[in-house]
Amino acid sequence: MPQHCAVVAFAVSPDEDATQAVLDLVTDAGGVVGSHNWVRVTGTASDDRAADVEGYNALTVHVETEDPQRLRTALRPDPHRQLVPGMDLNVVDARWTEHSRRKLVVTDVDSTLIRQEVIELLAAHAGREAEVAAVTERAMRGEIDFERSLRERVAVLEGLPETVIGDVARAVRLSPGAQTLVQTLLREGHAVAAVSGGFRQVLEPLAATLELTRMAANTLEVVDGRLTGRVTGQVVDRAVKAELLGQWARELDVAPEDVMVVGDGANDIDMVRAAGLSVAYRAKPALREIADTQLNIPNLDALRFFVGL
């Protein structure tokens, strides 16, 4: 029985042949093309607080297909290469545009909701940013265990004054389009959560500003006004991220298939596998391999096209 889905494509500057190229790919994969349209989003429309935000174009093609997975594979046969250069091609089930279904969008934080890696900003105060960045990169590629890498990186912070946390929190910048995406989802009655392998003391003020529905992160230990180089409590690793996803969905009465996860690295793999729809945002190869969709343009606002907003 034919199923309705949407092919959602993103490009910063699509060429004049891009539309026909996409339609031909859909047809060749056995899909029946319905309506289609482009929307041009300017930088200020997606993020009015950042002068460096680039605009983008979104193409939505309504398709009937007997086999959505075949269509998805045809449009992205190689998760590391764009079939149409400069364009992300994604297949999204039509239920994601049903506005009566409440959605929960759960996003990673470092290099996803925000532009930076907080641990590297903190390590810069200890003069060890490059060393910590190298460990972070290996952890996000999945080459080393996240908890071990976290404890190794946090150890370099020992002795720093607690005030550096506030300095870093003020230096954090949202990813392009993040605020617009969150505001749009909340305004339409959906829930938005952030879960981080980073630190609660930095995420909390950001979550309050964005009015996030839920949040979780690790806690830096502070004794006598100085960082001890340790974290306290349960470490928020990939398994805990997935557990929180399920817990929040139950608390908010959101069906598992209506949970979208957005991440960029290996620490997001478990929650990506548990999601109803997963997005690899400018992601490392380990996550691109398994995510349902990809967003490689630097603008989180584009994700609202997955839910018809």
C-alpha cells in the first residue's frame, strides 16, 4: 500500500537544475511525485541575533511510495557524500507534519544547540585547550570511551576558580537558528529538551533563557570556590542520554515515534537509535552512518521543515 512521505532538501545556493534532479531521483526510486515547493529563508528570518547567519533554501516534495526505505537509500546511498552536490536530501514520514501529534525534540548541546565545546572553553582557562580538544575529537568519533574521556578532560580543570564557569556561560553562543527553532516548536505546543555530556552549570542558564521543557547534563564538582577536576553524580553518557529520552517522552505523554533527536557525535548514537526521527547535524562519520536524516547547512532552524512549520 502506498505511503505518503515528504522529501525535504536543504541547500544554501541550489542551482537551476536542482529541482528536476531531485524529482528525477524520486521517480527513479519508484516514488510518485505530488506537489513541491521551495522556500527561501533569509539569515535574519532564522536568527535575528546573529549577523553571520547565512540564509538557506528548503525544498519539500510530497511523495507516494511503496517503500520509504528504498527511497531514502536512493537519495542518500552514501552517508558521507551528497548525491546532489551542495544539497541534503532527506525522507520524512508524513506523520511528522500532523500538527495534532505533539512532538518532543531532544537536542545534544555542544556543537549542536551551541556552537562551541564547553569543556574546551573551560580548558582554555587552564592553558590546555588544544590538548582537551584532541581528546574531545576522538570521543566524538567514537574512538575512546566517553566517560573515560570526560574524566580525563575534566581533570585538567583542577584548581580553577569557580568564576570561570560563569565566564564560559557568558561566552557560549547558540548555533545559528537554534533560538528560532526552539521558539517555533514551543509556540506550536511541542516540547524541546537538551541533554549534554557537558555541564549543568553552563546549560541551566541557557535552558532557562530558551524556556526548554527538560534538560540534563553533568555536574562539575566545586569545593571552597574551586573546581576539583571531577564531576559528581551519574555521568551523562550515551546510554543515559537514551534513558532520559524515554523518561521525558513518558513524562510528557509523547509517543516514542514522535520523538526527534538531533546530535553530532558518537555520544548521541544510543538516543539516535531510540528516536522516531534522528538528525545528524554537521555530524561526525559515526553518527552519519546511522541517522535517518542529515543537516549539513549551519542552521538548526531548517529542522522546522521536518514538522511542517
